[in-house]
Amino acid sequence: MTPASKVWTIVVGGGSGARFGRPKQYEMLGDERVIDRAQRVAGEATGGVVLVVPAADAASEGAVAGGPTRSASVRNGLSHVPADVDIVCVHDAARPFASPALYRRVIAAVEAGADAAVPGVAVSDTIKIVDDDRAVVATPDRSSLVAVQTPQAFRRSVLVAAHAAGGEATDDAALIEAAGGRVVVVEGEASNRKITVPDDLDWARREVDRLPAGGGR
């Protein structure tokens, strides 16, 4: 990043883990928790971190209380980012293997002029669009599709404006798109897998066991 850019990250770990069966962000990966690893790498890659956790855990974790939705949690975190920050990254705590290089790529794309930058990986499966009756209505061209990851980077002023209306989306880039902003895709990482179900945690623990001592990618 250029010296002129001040970059912070919001690490979002405010979910209850309904699909996982318990708060997955507190599961152990080697000698640290999932959320601790995500926070550590974000801190290594950017100038500061705002950690968002379930409201009941905020005091004990020394973190910001999450809201009832992901977007609400991001807004809570965004309110704690210093006003002089130029670029804000938003990262899901459930992706503990995002690398510092991935942070550098999304940040560089925003510095180059984009309103937002997201990592994406090619979609290998054929995708079908279905209606409410589960009937197929379209098959999009796979070559134009990417599966999107975090960290996502945003020009701070654009992210604040997009969240000002209190909108909801599965990722923050969708709010920027809806507002007419320019979102670009950079190369994602196959290893940047999201922990969603217990099998994903088993995979993550095997990955940690394979890492060299001291640990990181």
C-alpha cells in the first residue's frame, strides 16, 4: 500500500453459528481460535482492527457488539473505525486462512481507483437459477461467474454512504453495487475457505497441522 493510505479492517464474528451448531468463531485451530487467527492476520496486513462479536460476548472479548444481521454488525464496527482511515477492509472471521497477500491485492485495487474490491475464484460447477417451485429458469454462463470471498476492501467514504440507508446484503460489495459504485474482482485464494459446517472445521484443523511452525501462510 502507498504511504498515503490508512487502512483498517473490520473482522466480523457476530454470528451465532446456527448452521454450524455453535459459535464457530470460537473453535480452536491449533493453539488459537478461529477468530483470533483472522484478527491476527488482519492486524498484520492493515493498520488496525475492529473486532465484532455477539453482543453477549463483547465485554469479555474487548470487542464491538454485533447486530441482528451481518450488515448491522458491519455498521456497528464501522462506527468504531477512526475518521481519518482511507480504506476499510471487511473480513469474515470464519475465513481464517486469508493471507496478507490477499489483503494487499484488494487494497491495491481500491487505491487504483475502484470503490470496492473483492476476491473471487472461478466457479467449477454448473449453476442453475430456479424459481419458487424449484423449476430451472436459466443456466448462466459459468465463465462469467466467480465465487466471492473476503477480505473485501472499500473506499471508506463509499462504504459509509452505502450503509447510511441501513440496507441489508450478504456482503458489503452488494450494497456498493446497488448504490452504483464500481466493484472490481481480484484473484482469490482456494485456501481461503469459509468455515460453515463441522466438516469445514475438520479441514481447517488439518490445514493448520500442515503449516510450518510459527504458522501462517
